Amino acid sequence: MSGLGSLEELNAAVAGCRRCPRLVAWREEVAAVKRAAFEGQDYWGRPVPGFGDPTAGVVVIGLAPAAHGANRTGRMFTGDRSGDWLYRAMHRAGFANQPTSTGRDDGLELSGAWVTAPVRCAPPANKPTPAERDACADWFDRELALLERARVYVVLGGFGYQATWASLRRRGMDLPRPRPPFAHGLEVALVDGPTILASYHPSQQNTFTGRLTEEMLDSVFARAAELAR
């Protein structure tokens, strides 16, 4: 892992990973037995690398690729409703050149931001096991280490928050104890590391019920932009 000296090298290695038999079987089954709406499309069906600006000051951390979103398109938060919400908010905050993200060739570019997840393969029911999360941990740790200019981690949901906290601990960061409980709008400024900003995940469960509104998500990214400056 230490030999992966760039994000490009890391992304190439991530895309070839086959560590987790259950996730490999699921992502490839979904890619073969396609949703009717995407019948004519070629699914990515592999682990999904991170995406964005290698000099990012803000790193956005989700959960895992969606089965018919990033597992289909090959780019994080691309091709599903969660991504629609995320990239609209990032566009309004000045991190994205456009508010839509539909495929790897759609012209989307990020400035000052990088988007990733602790788990790189689409898990059944969006629920990776602890063993699958841990099998992906060294990819995640190396990625965060390579994003040397990051000053803010925007964590989407409790899973992303916990995985990020664990990664920081493995990397020897000075973390407060006990860990503050996850809450939307939580802000934790680390002594020798970035500031963690927490948001509810823009999942349909949260957006359809109004638990997360666009205004709430905008406020998180406005604060991230402020801290990154």
C-alpha cells in the first residue's frame, strides 16, 4: 500500500480489488441483471475510486456506491438521487462546475473538493458488514493520506463519520475522547488534523421524509467552504 504514491495509482488499484467475495458477487450480479431503466447501458460493476480535485481542501465522505448509481456509472454519487442532491449542493457552494452528475463523461469537474467512501463496492441493501468495511480500510487510509491539503472532512451519515474517525485514529491523529455523538451540523476541529463536519446522508430515506432539506445540506457546504479558505 505504501507503494501507491499518487491518487491515480491508488484509484487504479482500487478498481481491481476483489477482496470481499460477497461484494464481488453482488456488484457483478447487479451489473449483469440490470434494472429495466438501464437495460441498454454497460455497468461499471467494479470497486469505485474516489473522484475530484487532488489538491482538495474539502473531502466528502459517504458510505458506499449505490447498486444502480455508482456501481453503474463508475463514479462516486453519480447516477442516483443521492448524487443529485449532493452535486447540486456542491455546485451552489462553488465546488462543482455543474449541478448534475450522470456519468463519467458528463463534463462534471470539482474544484477544491474530493468525493469518496470508506467502502468501494455496492453492498446488498446498502449495508456492508464490519469485515467488509475493515477490508477496505487501507484503501481509505491511503487516500486520505494522499489528500494532503484537506482541511475539512464532510462526513455524510453515521457510517461515514465512524469510518473517518477510525481512519484518523489509525493514522495517529490526536482525537478527543469520548468521540462526540453523530449529529447533523456537528463540527469537530482536530488539533493536528482537519475539521470534521457532519451531515445527514442525502439518501432517499432522509430527503423524502424531510429529515434532510436542501437548505440544511447547503449550510454544511457553505461552512466547509468557509473553513477551507
